[in-house]
Amino acid sequence: MTTAAKNTIIRATEGGYFGQFGGSFVPDVLKTKFDDLYSQFLNVLGDKSFETEFMSYLNDFVGRPSPLFYARRLSDYVGSKIYLKREDLNHTGAHKINNTIGQILLAKRMGYKEIIAETGAGQHGVAAATAAALFGMKCKVFMGKTDYDRQLLNVNRMRLLGAEVVAIEVGNSSLKDAVDAAIGYYIEHAEVFYILGSAVGPHPYPTIVSYFQSVIGKEARQQILDKENRLPDSVLACIGGGSNAIGIFGAFLSDNDVKLFAAEGGGEGLILGKTAATLSLGKAQAFQGSYSMVLQDEQGNPVNSHSIAAGLDYPGIGPEHAFLHESKRVDYSPILDSEAVEAFKLLAHLEGIIPAMESSHAIALATKILKNKNELSIINLSGRGDKDVERVLAD
């Protein structure tokens, strides 16, 4: 593979850094595994047969390309022309399947027979279990007990697909604790391949996840050109760890006239312990294998996060997002739980689309920043909201 080809795909510098953020802060036993993983990843980037196989599964199994839908009634309500990138229509109901298909194909080429994964909202767990079933691999998914209880539909889906779901009852019993458990298991079991679900963690995972999710932005860019004969004024996404956001943002990062906005989980307000707004309140430190922004107390200890959206309930952030925040290329704003619930109901009523609670944060942000702007915008609708309906109606 030529250097030029590599540079169009990999934005991180040597060692997996985006500016000051990134790197690999892990035990030596994992450094060896991650070096091998990155080497194998670079090999498949230069292998046309891998790309062909990957795209064939995305097309024929996942159902890509996902549509770019003109949300006419939402547009009228907001006062801007809004398109929705319909990742909710993918098989399994979210963007997560793009990454799990890519990583399990990589695992297969490396000779692995068993995978593990972490999950918050359950969509990555379902996608990992789906990919494992497709390729006949064993699958174990780690999930915080809080998320396990509030996302029981996805727990049952994972079990039906043949995965073992391990409920973690330490700390906040949410996504952070599931990641800790998955990493601990990975260290002790050399025979497993870890499919990390977001653009977080040690190098090379942010780069690998970004690459497999970049299909979202590539499609969206071409689709908006086909429909409007120009690029959008803005692109919006929700952000927890950051995979759906970096997936769509990647295709527009070099277009300085395209504004990029991300909605963080604001929770109950910008108060430590009651929010997941990492880029609003966080500070830089090494956390779960990467140097990035983290919600922390005065002593520098990571604190528990909170968001009504399990997939956003995470005290860290992907290192590329920390860099994009610092460089001001992307504008990150907190959205409160109450605002996300209203947006959840709004899209259902106006467009007949029930969004994931995570995606509802991006809808809520759009109703604020695009109000009466008469701009052209794309919102990445990262997942569907079946898993959230019972909880919203109960409230």
C-alpha cells in the first residue's frame, strides 16, 4: 500500500495520536497484541479482496447504502432543510453493524474463533452477536447492570443470537464498567478478539473503528450531492464515545464551509455525576488506554457519568473528538435528558420515525441551532428507538 493511499484513510500520526490526544497506555502484554492488530489492519487496507468482501456484506447483509431521507415536516418545523442519514434502517437497527462486520472479518483473517465486546445501549452488543452468529464464532458481551436492566430488549436479542451476556455490577454499572471488564478479560484470554464498539480506547482502535464507520460519511456526501448538487451547510450527530459521529464527520472534515456539530449527553445538567458532557466539563488524562478528555473530580479520579441514553452514558471521549474540540473544527454541545425525550417524541410525531434516544440528542440540537436558519443540513440518525419506547412511555 502506498503512503498516499494510507494517508487518505488514517488521520492519526505515528503511535495513534490526534494532536496531543490518543496513544496506547496499556500493559506490555496488550501492546504486543495491539501492534499485531494494527499490522494486520494495515495489511487488509491494501487488500482489495478484503474491501470487496467487506462491502459485499455491507450491501447484502446489512442493507447498505442507507437512505438519505428528506425530513419535510421536521424541516418545516425547524425552518431549515434537513436530511436524515438513516442508519436506523441497517440490519440490527444502528450504525454499529458496520464496525462489527469489518472487525470480525479482520478477526477471521487473523485466525480467531471467539470474540468479546462491550456494550451500553446494547446496539453494539447485538451487532457483535449478529456478526458472530453469521461467521460461527463464540461471543461474550459485557454490559453494565444498569444498562442491562434498562435495555432488556437488546439483552434478549443478544441471547437469542447465541451470545453470552455478562452483567457487570461494579462502579456505576454502565458502559465505563463494561469496558473495564472487557479489557480485563481480554488481558487474561489470549484466544479472544476484542471488537471494541466505539472510536475510543488505545491505538489502533480509534483508527480501526473510524475506518469501518467511514462508509456513513462517504455515502452521505455523495447522496447530498446527488440530491442537492452541493454540500450541506452543516452535519450533526450525537456523541458518546464517538463512532457514529466520526463516521459521518470524516467525509466533511476537509470542507471548511461545512459546519460540524455533535450533541453530548447533558443528563440532568452540567453537574459532575449528573451528566455525560465530557467535552463541556472534562479534563485531559489517560483513561482506558488512551489520553483524552475525561469527566473527573478535583483529585483527577474519573467520575460516574449520567445520560438517559445508555450509549452516551460514558465519562470519556474518543481522542480524535478531543482533538477536533480543541482545534474547534467541531462544535460540541450538551443536550439535557428532557430535551432528548421531547425530540424523541417530536420525530415520531412529525416523520413517523422513532429514533434511538442517542440519536434524539442530535435531533434536539438541530431544533436549536438550525431554527429559522434556512440552511441545508444532515443529521446522522444513528439508530432506531424500539429499545427506548417502553422507558419513555413509562415516564
